[in-house]
Amino acid sequence: MPPRSNPTARQVRLGTELRRLREAAGLKAREAAALLNSTSGQMSHMELGIAAVSAERIRRLAVHYACTDTELIDALVAMATDRTRGWWEEYRGALPPAFLDTAEAEHHATFLREVVIMLVPGLLQTPDYARAVYSYMRPELPENEVALRVEHRLNRHVVIEGDDPTPYETVIHEFALRVQVSDRRASLAQLGFILEEIEKGHAVVRVIPVDYVGFAGAGASMMYLGGPVPRLDTGLRDSPTGVGFSDAEAQLEKLRTLFHKVRSASLDPVASRDFIHRLTKEL
């Protein structure tokens, strides 16, 4: 099988975990390659996500690496053998890879936790809201590009609204709920949609009031995605310059701590729902 020219974030993560197992065993790439009757170059390609790796090879490596974490190995095998072609594949070549990687990561997550300060989270945006956000970008995007991005963003809703929804909890700052990215009608519709998602059980929403004293987390926006095992959790930060994934344990621990700290500054879900109801009357 020829090397991949553009591995997905999920394929890169699989390779990263195989490299970490090798390094934990104290083996060099050429030593691990010899165990598979392979070459150090081929091993490097596997660990970079450029080359595919079979379930049999993963299990052989796990034995040689003396890895006894069977749940982790089973999860890595599942990553390697998964042939899912999700809805996001329709956009390959039409949107930047980060859009597809984000949707794929959400699809495979066991839970989703998010903090947003400046804008309503993408998983809860209405068409008008998403269109306003993408239309504001500079340099301006062509209309067909805006339409594709809005369509992709709306399709992401399936992860919390589909037949097998992923548990989703988000902490939203009041500022994000009050800022009118378009007009009053669109803002009211956006708040109404959030309330609908709460009532349907698609999202647990917590609000941080703007008058909360002691909140200095304006840069706290992030998403935390649960993996099939904690070792495979993922952090995601979305910024104007692109999407960044975090998978090192130290980084993940920082994000877990950040989420709980921000969460402690928020209203409980019932009080948050009532808070959003009041905002709809103030607009």
C-alpha cells in the first residue's frame, strides 16, 4: 500500500501512540522494525501515520513492548482497522483538512466538553449565526466557500442529535450569548435553538454571568474529547489561525483542570436555562 500523502489527525494519533509505546519500552525504531522484519524507514512511516498498520502488527508490537494494557491495545487496533467513511468525507478536497479532522474526532469521542467565551459553540450554532461568523472573515471568502463551511458546521450537529448521541456539556460565557453577530432576529433564533437543544437533552449548557467576580479565563475556549480509554483523550483548540490538537498527558491534564475551573464559575444547568430565557426577553 503506497504511503499516505495527507494522513488524517486520527491516523497521525495512532502513529504517535505506537511511537510512545516503543519509547516506553526503550527501543529504537530500527530495533522495533527488526521485530517485524521491516525497516526503520517503514517503522517511521507507521509512527507518523503515513503508512497503514495492521491489527496483527499492533498486537505483535505490544507483546515486544511488554505492554499489558489490553484496553489500550484493543482501542489502537480499532483505530487501525476502522473503515468508517463518515459524512465529513464529502468535503475532502473542498474544505481544509482541519474541518474534516474535527468532525471525525467528534464522531469517535465518547464524550464532549467545551468552553466558549466569545462565540456560541459550533455544535449549537444556527445557519444564520454560522453564516455571519464565516462571512466576517478577512479576506472575505467566496459565497460558495461560506456555504460549504456553514453546511459542514450544521452537519456536525449529528454528533449530539443523532440516533446514538454523544454526551455533550458546554460552558458558555454570557458575552457569547449577548453579542449579536448578525441582527436581533438571528440572535433570538440562536438563543431559542440553544434552549431547544437543552430541552431535548442534546446538550448540558452552563452559563458564566458577566458579573461573576474573579473570572479571568477569557482565553479558556477549548474542547475536550473523551477517547475509548483515557490515554486516547484529545484536546482541541480552534482559533482564527487554525485548529490545534493536544494529546500529551501533561497538556490533557491542563485542559481537564481548565474545564473544571471554568465550570466551577458557571451556573448550574437549570439556572443557566432560566438565564438564557431571561436574555431572550431582554433582546
